[in-house]
Amino acid sequence: MSYPLFWFAPISALIALFFAWRFYAGMIKQHPGNERMVEIASYVSDGARAYLKQQYKAVLIVFTVLFLVFALLALVFKLMNVWSPLAFITGGFFSGLAGFFGMKTATAAASRTAEAARHSLDQGLRVAFRSGAVMGLSVVGLGLLAISMGFFILSSIYPISGPDGPDNLLIVTTTLLLYGMGASLQALFARVGGGIYTKAADVGADLVGKVENSIPEDDPRNPATIADNVGDFVGDVAGMGADLFESYCGSILATATLGVAAFLGMPDLQVKAAVAPMLVAGLGALLSVLGVFLVRVKSGADQKALLHSLDRGINTSALLVAIGSLGMLYVIGLPNVLGIWGAVVTGLVVGIIIGKATEYYTSHAHRPTQKIAEAGATGPATVIISGIGTGMISTTIPVIVVAAGIMISFYSASGFDSTNVAMGLYGIGFAAVGMLSTLGITLATDAYGPIADNAGGNAEMSELPPEVRERTDALDALGNTTAAIGKGFAIGSAALTALALLASYMEQLKAALLEAGDMLVFPDLREIMPADASYWDFIDFFQIDLLNPTVLVGIFIGSLMAFLFCGLTMNAVGRAAGEMVAEVRRQFKEKPGILSGTEKPDYARCVAISTVGAQREMKLPAILAVAVPVIMGILFGPAGVVGLLAGALGSGFVLAVFMANAGGAWDNAKKYVEEGNLGGKNSTAHKATVIGDTVGDPFKDTSGPSLNILIKLMSMVSIAMAGITISCQVL
Amino acid sequence: MSYPLFWFAPISALIALFFAWRFYAGMIKQHPGNERMVEIASYVSDGARAYLKQQYKAVLIVFTVLFLVFALLALVFKLMNVWSPLAFITGGFFSGLAGFFGMKTATAAASRTAEAARHSLDQGLRVAFRSGAVMGLSVVGLGLLAISMGFFILSSIYPISGPDGPDNLLIVTTTLLLYGMGASLQALFARVGGGIYTKAADVGADLVGKVENSIPEDDPRNPATIADNVGDFVGDVAGMGADLFESYCGSILATATLGVAAFLGMPDLQVKAAVAPMLVAGLGALLSVLGVFLVRVKSGADQKALLHSLDRGINTSALLVAIGSLGMLYVIGLPNVLGIWGAVVTGLVVGIIIGKATEYYTSHAHRPTQKIAEAGATGPATVIISGIGTGMISTTIPVIVVAAGIMISFYSASGFDSTNVAMGLYGIGFAAVGMLSTLGITLATDAYGPIADNAGGNAEMSELPPEVRERTDALDALGNTTAAIGKGFAIGSAALTALALLASYMEQLKAALLEAGDMLVFPDLREIMPADASYWDFIDFFQIDLLNPTVLVGIFIGSLMAFLFCGLTMNAVGRAAGEMVAEVRRQFKEKPGILSGTEKPDYARCVAISTVGAQREMKLPAILAVAVPVIMGILFGPAGVVGLLAGALGSGFVLAVFMANAGGAWDNAKKYVEEGNLGGKNSTAHKATVIGDTVGDPFKDTSGPSLNILIKLMSMVSIAMAGITISCQVL
């Protein structure tokens, strides 16, 4: 490696992984609780294992098929770099590995958190949060390690110094983007399949348990209750983790590619520009570890102190990254250090503001959610109308903040020169990298939530003393707040990452042109397009402007994709939950002893039903997400593809924020009533807000988060298929 | 006028208006019913008059202010043609006039339809449908008359033959576009204000009447029932009429402008190309009249025969337009007659397919709506989830059909030459004109619905024999089907019109450049841009490509606008309905005799409350729709504006279809249960679907249709502000 500072990235990644291991080992040493607690925990971990096994089986088949297709494209048709299929597989593998670590930790941590909560609130927090940190640091460590080692290996195969350096560097970075494609596909399974799984189990358990048989939440007599507990991990640990693994890797890789374009004609700077996002990410990984250590409360702390300690950890990490990245960029020695640094800081700030806005619109400490609860006085219809109205309005701040972030990072990095598009886009990429740089700790707060939630479930089912449940409830309530913020953060980072990917699509077209074999049927593209073609050349040639009807059609189809994907996943939850309802009814009917507590329900069967249902239901949306960009590329060429991505990004981002916030607000409107407001439990308002909450479940946990995957996956597919697009355009 | 064939357009318009008058006179001659019926009718017409008076008052203020602003821009700053302010006022005036005629006819027709239905079903249909045709033919006649006379007058002021002919023609057509801006602003009040009015009254009347006091729909004891009946006219006659008036005029004017661009350098053909859309529209107006005469059924006809006769009228008109427009285009003598004709036919076919798809997804004769009703077995939450899922999926066909229509009309008109963008865009314009050419009869079927609905209300309140109510119910059921189809048609035509307007924005920039005074601060734009600048020159200069961050930010903000507008109007209905609920409760409490039938409720006060509420609630969305394009233009220039329009169009179109179809499906799911399926009235499924229907009310009648206005109005505002945009860009 001609650039020694590079090694900072893989070393930081290893340090992050070391601490992930230490936190895991520390958690495992904790007491797992009494016999009943261990038994309950084993049901959940068995269920989680069964789900993961089934998912990885499906993943294996799809990856094998796509690997063969890519190998064919690479080796026979030369429409892809020969290393691309390998990068693709690696990305999928590492994302799956991070998910596996996270799940293994989370399932082991639940009973230990409950046990720790028997002693004190702060011990419970410590176990739960550090277990969450295992997920966060695994994602960051594995992601960054694989990217940096991939870069090292590929740049040994394609020497990035010497006369072919610039071309080789373009090949290396664009080939590595396929690593992101693998992560993206894995995320599709984890997030969409997981989202359907968790809500099918949740809605199914509630409908037969709470509504039909009036047994409480987390009651061990309910056969679906273990599936519901597994679902929390499947959706919010593995799903969220894979989603952010993809954003993390995608943003680093896209920015590396954009860096190569930004310093065209300056080979030394190109290498530095490609490595710079990895170095900033490495710095963020280290500072995230530091942040995790800052999350601790005194014995006997209250709810407010808990939230404060989480905030301290995250904010300190963010502040230190903001300061440290200036030094880092200075040491790297790129021109316009302050401008690029401005982009990094912009990304950090955008992430924080989105989090605050999400909290404002979804927490029942604020007026919007309270108003939704108040609409319950006139029944469920007005709760739904009010939630949808408020959810739609709540998209304003996130969209404006992201839009402002795009402009500021663009202008900052381009030195306020709007014609310096390449540098400006590099800045947008860095905004995404900056936003995600503290992922090690922000993801820890996300993964912490379901651990605390499950600890409560474990305490309930193990019939621990009420003060334990009170403590786990306090931990869980904190988890609900952080989960809502985490969702906003995940959407915002997905939008910025997708934008960076969209920009790097141009580079991928260039690379494809550089490498494509004789299959290239597009009229003499290589002769028209010089190897150092600028953005403008590409835009002119492919007519990627807003009066080209293929671009407009692309925007329409892209918007459609967001709504269609959402609609399909909404209906999927309905169908899969229906099967769960039928199964639970069957068990209650065939084994009447279950309800009286004398017979044991068949938990595993419910887990299996949710698993099979999720796998089946995700097929159609998954196929659409992969096939539509390919079809658009073949029919309409790059103009249609870019239109598609822009349309899906615009609609999908706003739709995702709407779904997540409406769902979160309905959830908390119900909690607001349950806390004794507006008549409290069993009032008209309560019944109305319970219906709102049920509607909100697939909004916030299935369809909304699935859109994050859609907008990134379609970009990744387009990038993978760039070679085909430029050689097979029909119209 | 140098082109005699031109006169066909105004003459056709006059013929359409003549038949509108004849149908009106024929209806007025009918017996208005007994004393009670006339009394009820007078309440409704008083209410409608009160609403319109209030609305026109607000409209007058806004138009006066904007007229002065435009006059300032035109006369002092020379950023607009001097005749533009006048064209703007004229458009608003004629749209208002058409709405006034339609409302006057509809309110008079309701009791006469009820009276006619005492004799037979076919007499009822005849009275109701021909009254609806008054609205359809008024819109078409007034719209086309004003456009063609405006063209005649302006082309006398700016001679369109001679050496300055081409420049003058550009000025004439772009100035006329401001006529569309006036129509658009009038539509904003009629459609958004009307949409809030009608659902505030409807939801308010239902919540206190049906739910709290168990009195049936249309019961004269309910003080809000007259407001509810007025609302049907306000929303579905005046609102729908103004919406389609705007689409009709906008599509003709945009296509005329695009025609001037398509034949740059061929002055004779330019004139013909500008007039051609008016001639095709004129042909459609005549054939619509013919179609109206075909709508008749034999005495004793059933529901199916009714629908069949409506279909016959519409389909015959469409078929004759398809045939006749080929001859018309041949006589006009433009090159590529078959290609342009292909675009016209494409538009007609797109309109028909969207209508069929809408029917499939919203009629309870088909599976999607039945499934939503079946979800009622597990309560309201699953009805809502299923309706939202199905509504989102139902966007697929309309979006794909419109996308295909765009491609086909573009390629057809451009002679399959993708570089001939100007001709292709002219083709897209013609697709919109073709789709709207039979508006005279399609709008008649829309306006017929609320007349039949109100006839039923009148029969109920006047206690006519049950067989009369049965007949008006049959007419009303037919009206529900046509209303759903009409909504799909309105959205589809709005999308195509907005697209044509987006394309003509470039021409407006050119015209602004041609006319702008010395205020032009943009660096020497006129020297860089030749008068005959092509699309490419503009796109290059203004960077209207998809990697320009301002375009991407525009797309984000555009998507946001669609959701924000929707959310604001949803919440507006909630608030205004709340006031209605309070008022009805107050009347019941203060005058206990109302419920026992001994005291008369104060209908007028309820009308006033809905009116004031609607006017107040529409302020913020209206200001946003007008201000955002202006701000985007000033901040980001044409690139930001085009991005904004494309983003709003993409998201807004799909969102509008989703809202309209979900709302329609919920409505019919309830009717499906009420017809005795799934347990019938008062079953769990019924209660659940009633909640779905209430949620759907603002979806389909307020927020969804409002999006049609948003996407067109923002285009129109951008067009009006083109002069400012090119001279004041900040970034």
C-alpha cells in the first residue's frame, strides 16, 4: 500500500471488533437468572436460531444464483469486473455475520438484563446497553475491516500507482461497490423479511391473545408470545443492523468512488480521496467505543438520568468526531480541508436534527402525539385521520434538513463553485459518511431497545417480583424513545447514502465502459466518450435531463415503486398475521389446557409459521426491487435508471418518514392514554388509540423501514448492472 | 386571423354553450315537486349560494392582490407581458362563471330529478344527466371560447405573420398561459376549499347525527344535513368542474406553446401547430354534445341498462373523436399527421384504461374491495391496513399506463426520433388534449352523481314514497361508480397536463428572456442564449440535469410538498368537522324540540360554519402552493423549479391515485357489507368498514383531489414567475 495512513482504517476496525468481543464476554459472564428465566430465554434463542437458519438458507440460494449470474456477466460477457462477484459475496457474508453476532448477543442478554435489573436499574442498563454495543461495534468493525482489506487486496491486483493508476483506482473503487450490493441484498432479507416476521407475530399474538382471550401481553400461555419476542430481535436488531450496515458501507464506498472522480488528473490526491472516507469512518469507530464507556448511571438513577447518560455517550462521540475529523483531513492533506470538513460536520448535524424532529413528532411529551390521542374522543376514525395528517406534516423538517444538508455539503466541498460538481458530490458523500461515523454507538442505542423489551418479557413470563418489571419497563420506555430516533436516523442516512450512490452511478458507467468487452453494442460509445469524460459529457450523451421523457417516466415509475413496495409489505403483514391467528386459535382449541396453564403451547410452530410467512411474502417485493432497475436499464438506458432512482429516492424518503412517524406517534398516543390521560385504560380514547397503534405497527416496523432498503438496493442493482445498461439499451 | 380554420374552435365552443343553455332551459321547465320538496331545495340552494358568495369574495381579494402584483411585474419591472395580468383575471373569471352555471343548474335539478323519479327511472336519469351536461358543456364551451378569443385578440396586437411572427407567436401563446394560471387559482379555492367544506359537513353530520343520536342519513332533524347536501355540490360539481376546467385549458394552452417550439424556423406551421389543439378540442366539444343525446334508456330500465347507456354516450364520443381528429389533423396540414394523431388516440385510451382500473380497485363487484370488507372480521385496524395496502398497490396500473402514454405519444409524434424532443413534447401535450377532448360528456357523468345523490336526500327529507327513494338510490349508486372513474380521470389528466406545463416552462423562460427589461441581473443571459435557443441550450445553461444538487433538492422539496399539502388538508377536515360537531351539539342542547321534530334546526348556521372553516383552513396550503415555487425560483433558479415540479408531479400523482382509490374502496367495502354480505348491517364487519369509510372520506374527497390542483398550480405559478426566476436567482 503506497499510502501508509491507510492502515489506520483496518486497525480502527480491529479495535472496534476487539471491544465488541470484550462487551460480549462481559455480558456472558453475568448471571443468566433462575431456571425459569433460562428456559424462557432458550425458547427465544431457539426461535431466533430457527428464524435465522431459514433466512440464511434463502439468502444462500439467492446469493448463489446471483453469484453465478454475475460470474457469467464478468467472465463471459465482460460486462463486470472479474472480482465483482467475489466482492458481492463478501458483502453479503459480512453483513450476515454482523447480524449473527448481534442476534446471538441480544438473545443471551435478555435474561441477564432481567437478572441484573433484580439488583438495580443501572446494572440492568449496563448489561443491556453494552450488549447493544456488540451489534453496533460488530457492524462498524466488520464493515470497515472488509472494505479496507478489500481495497488493499484489489489495489495490489490493480496497482493504483504508476501510469495506469487512475484507471485502476476507478476499477478498484467501483468493483468494491459490489460489496455494497451484497450488503444491500442481505439487508433486504433481514429488514423486509424481518419486518414482516415481527409484525405478523405481534399483530397475530395481540389479536388472539389480548383481544379474543383477554390475556395480557407477554403471557406464556399465548403460543405466539415467543414468536413476538423473537420478532423484536429479528426486526430491530438483525433488521436494523443490516439496514445500517448497508448504509455504512454504501456511504464509504460511494464516497471513495466520488473521490476518484473529484480529483481527476491528480493521481496522488485521487488515492488520498478514495481512502479519506475510510479514515474518517475509522476515527468514528474509535470514538464510538469511547462513547459506549461514557454510558453509565449512578445507582438509583431515574428515567431522566438514563436518557441523559445515553445522550452524553452519543453527543460526546459526535463532538469528538467533529473535532477529530478536521485533524484527520488535515493530516491526509486533501485540498479544501475546511470545505470537506464542513460536509462531515453537516452530516453529523443533519443526523442529530432529524433525531430531535422525530422525537418531537412521536413522543407523547409533545403536542402532535397528544392531539392524536385527543382525537380518540370521537373514535378510531379520527385517530387514524389525525395520525395520517400529522405523520405527513412531520416529514417537513427531515426533508428540509436533508435538502439543506445536500446544498451545504455540496457548496462547502466545492468551494462555493457550482460548476465544480465532482467535488460537490464528493462533499455530499462525506455528509453521509459523517452522519454514519458514530454508528458504533448510535446503533448500540437501537439494539439496546429490544434487549430491554425482551428482558421485560422474560421477567413477566418468569413471574419475577413487580419491582423488576418496573425497572425493565423503565429501560424499555427509554428504548422506545431511542428506537423512534434511530428510525429517523436510519431513514435520513439511507437517503444521503442513496444520493451518494446515485452520483457514483456515473463512475460505474465509466468503469463499465473501460472494462466492457466486445459485447458493447451501444454505437461506439467508447469512441465518443473519452476515458476522462466529465459528468457533463455523460449527461449530454445519455440525455439525463428533466425534459427527456425517459427520465420523467423513470421518476414516475420510481415514485410508483415506493408506494407499491409499501403496499405489498402492508398487505403481507395482514396475510401472515392471519395465518398466525389461525394457528393460535387451533392450539387453544386442540389443547384447552393451554389457557388454564396446564398444557404447554407449541411455541416453535408459531415461530415457524411467521418465518415461512415472512419468507413467502417478501418474494414479490424483493423480485420487483431487483428486477425493475434492470428492466428500466435495458429498456431506457442510463437516463431511465437515473430517473427511476431519483423518483424512488424523492418519494421513498418522504413516504418512509411519514410511515415511521405516524406509526411511532400512534404507539405513543396509546401509551399517553394508558398513563391515565383522557380517561385512561378502557376509555373510548383508549380503544380508539389501540386501533391506531395496530395500524401503526406495520407502518413503523415493516413498510416504512423497508423503504430504506428499496432506495438503496435499487441504486446498488443499477450500479451492478451498469455494464448491461450501456450495452443493451433498447429504446 | 390569417388562418381561417381557426374559427372552427370558437364556433364549436358557442355550439357547446348553446346546448348547455338548452339543457338548462329544459330542466327548469320540469316540475319542481311539491311544496316540501321546493322548500328543501331552497335550503340547499340558499346554502350553496351562501358558500359561493363567501368563496367568490375571498377569490376576489386574492385575484385583486395578484393582479396588482402582476401589473407591477409587467409594467414596472417588465418581467411579464403587459397582457398577462388581464389573461390571468380572465381565466379566473371564466372558471368561476362555469362553476356558477354548474352549481345553479345542479341545485335546481335535485328536486326536479326527485319529482321525475316519481314517474320513472329513465325520466330521473334524463333530468339528472342533462343537468350534469350543463356543467360539462359550460366548462368546455367557456374554456375554449375564452382561449380562442384570447388568441385572436392577442394575435391582432402582436401580428403572428410577418418577420416578427415567430417571436410574436411565442409571446401570444406564453401570455395566454396566464389564463391557465387564473383558472388554476380559481380551482384552488373551489377544489381545496370545497373539499374541506364538503367533508367537514359530512363527517360532522355523521358523527353527531348517525353515531351520537342514531338518526339516519339525510334526516331533516340534523342541522348539518343541509350543509352536507350543499357540500356534495360544492365538492363534486364546483370543485371537480374547476379542477377539470384548469386541466382542459392548461393542456390546450401548453400544447399550443409546445407547438410553437416544435416547428421553430417554420413560421406557417407554427401558427397551425398553435391552433391545432384548439381545433381538436372544438371537435371534441361538438361530439360530446352528440354523446349527451345518446344517453337515454327505455322505460323500466335496470341499473345495468343505466350504466350501459352512460358508457354508450362516452364511448361513442371517444370513438368519433378518435376518427374525426385524424381528418381534422389532415385538414390542418401539419407534418407527421399520423404521429400526432397517435398521440391524441393514446391520450383517449389512457383515460379509458385509468377509468377501468379505478373501477376495478374501488367497486365492490371486484376482489380488492371485497377483501378490504373481509378484513373487517378482525376489526377496524385490519380494514385500515388492508385499505392502505390495496390503495398503494392500486397505483400500479394508472402510473404504468400514464408512463406508457408519455413514451408512446412522445415517440409517435417525434417520428421515433428521440432527439426530436420538441416534437415529442408536443405529442405529450396532444395526449393530454386527446384525453380531455370528450370532457363535455365525461364531466357530465361526474356532475350527474351529486345531483342524483341530492335528489335522494330531497326525497328522504320530503318523505316521498319508498319507491322514489329506491329509484334515486339506483341513480345514486350509478353516480358512485362514475364518480370513482371520474376521479381517476381527473388525476390522470392532471398528471399529463402538469407534464405538458412542465415542458412549456422552457418556452416561458425563452419568452421572458425576449421581453424582460433592463432588470435582468442574470449575467448577460440574452447574449449567451440566442432567441432560437433549443431545449439543450437551456438545459445546459441552467444545469437542469439529475446530478445538479439543486435539481435533486427540488425533487425532495417537490415530494415533500405533495405529502405536506395532503397532511394539512387531512388535519383541516378534522378541525373543521370538530367545529361542526360542536355546533350541532349546541343546537340539539339549546333547542330540544329539534330532535322530537317540533322545532326547526338552524341549517344556515351550519352552512356558515363549514364555509368559514373551509376558507380559514385552506389558507396555509394555498399560500404554500403559491409561495414555494416562487421561493425555489428565487433561491435556485430554473433548475430548482424544474426539480420541484418533477418531484411534486411524481409523488403527487401516485399519492393522489392512492388516496382516491383507498377512499373509494373503503366507501364501497362498507356498501358491500350493507348489502347483506359478511353479516350485513350492525355486524362486526359493518362497524369496522364504517370506520374505514370515515377515514376514506377526506382521502377521496379532500386530500386526494387537492393534489391535482397542487401539481398544476405549482407549474402555473412557475410559469407566471419565469421572468423573476431568470433575473433574481440567488444561488
